[in-house]
Amino acid sequence: MIDVTVSKEERSQNQSGSPYRILSLDGGGAKGFYTLGVLREIEAMIGCPLSERFDLIFGTSTGAIIASLLALGYRVEEIHELYKKHVPTVMSKRSPSEKTDALAKLAKDVFGDRTFDEVKTGIGVVATRWLTEKPMIFKANIAQAHGRKSSFIPGFGVKMADAVQASCSAYPFFNRKVVITSTGDQVELVDGGYCANNPTLYAIADALVAMERPHQDLRVVSIGVGIYPDPKPGLKMWLAKKYLLSVQLLQKTLEINTQSMDQLREILFKNVPTIRISDTFERPEMATDLMEHNLGKLNILRQRGSESFASREAQLRDFLL
């Protein structure tokens, strides 16, 4: 039987005085290589795994993959190697079923049978309930629960591989993902980006409301995937153009969601110290989208992430050192 009593250690997290550091990672498919470029520099600066410096790590879609691996104690370069191996394979598949199978293999190969009990720091993996159109956020720490603490189970009893796959299931390019909770409930999920492609608001809400940390203690680092020109179709076939337009529509939807969530953060939590990193790149050679599978282009995105870090280095040092 799982003991869900709030421990002394968990209660101490509600005490003010020390910085409470939050890392929030946007969704964006293959463009997560940009995120890894930023994180590589942050990790080098602090000289330790990010799980040892951040108290809470939230992620949506590709950000959920990275956030979950960081919370398990992975180094950024290890995650980069996994991305180079798996992401081009997933994104190069044609049909939704082929993409879904490749994503499921990625999740299984990377996470195996790991559960949310194994994380080394606070975690939030954002997915969207298909039927009720509400978020389902997988967490590990009972202190993050907004009520119903007596029935809290880490990650609802769902394996990390399934939760992450659900968060990445950008319907209709991927099939919807059904997870089964510890209570036997079957929940149909789609990409977390449909409710919060930028999950920073959810992370701040956990810290302020559930964990009762004061505004002045928070230090939030919110990392996007960058904004790029839309790619032009390489083929003149009608079907290829139609597919590209569909991808662009999905990407536009997620970007609107991202910008809306960040604008709300600035209005509602302007007194919460936050560094937002997600630069805009307008040169034609930077054209890309969330389905990018050219490793050369993805490496360029990673380099741009490193460059984006440089312009905020002084602020990040103040937050994290």
C-alpha cells in the first residue's frame, strides 16, 4: 500500500526563504533540439545535472521527453544522443500509424518500465484529455496535488513511457494514446500542446498554490523551441503541399497557444522572477517545422539554442548559482 501522508520533507518545501527553481520546457516536436542547445549551456554553467539544481521541471510534448529524462538524472548530452538516434526516425514516417509506432518505440526504448516514483526532483508532464478537453498532468510529488491528496498516486500509476507518449501525440499526425491508471480507468489522451504548449503557468500554479511557496522565492526558467520561417514544399505534388499546410496549421496553433500562455504569465505573475528563452530566426535558411528530420538542420537548431543562452547568461547565473 502506498503511503500518501505528506512527509516532513515535503512540508518543509512550503517554507519560504530559499530559492525555489522551476524549469519549464515547451512543446515543438523536432525543434526540441533548440531546447537541448540552451540546456547544454546551462548544465555546463552550473556544473551538475539539472535535476540537482531545479526543484520542479515541467514539460509538454518534446519538452515532456526532455523534462522526464532530466528528472531521472540524465545529463543533457545523453538526451541529445537519444534525440539524434530516435527523433529523425519518428518524424520521417509518413502515416499517423507509422509515426505512432515509432514514437511508442522511442518511449519504450528510452524509458522502459520506469515509473514516476523514480524521479529525483519534481516533475510535471502535460497531456490533454481527448473527451473532456482538459489537461491531465502527470506528477510524482504529493505536495504538487491540488486536492485529493488521500488518493494521490505518482503519475496516476501510469508508466513514464506511456505518459510521455501521450504528451507527444499531436493528433491527427499521431494517433490518440490510451493510458490505464492505477484505478483501472482508461483515459484517451492527445498532445499536451493543445492545452498548454508552454506549461509555465501550470508549474507556477503548483509552486504558489499547491506547495505554498511565496512569489519572491520562485526562480523560473522557461525555454521554448524558437520561432522559424515556414519551409517551402520541395515537391510540386498536391498531396505534399496539402501535408505541409496541415503541419503549418498545427504549428501555428501551438505557437498561438505558447504566446498566449506567456502573455498570461506576464499579466498574472509579473512579480514572479522569470527568464524566457525562445528567440525568433527570420533568415530563409532557418526555415523548419516540428516535423523536421534532417539531422544537419536539427544540429543548427541546437547551435542556435546555445547562442540564445549567451544573451541571458548573466541573468541565469544570478538565478542558478
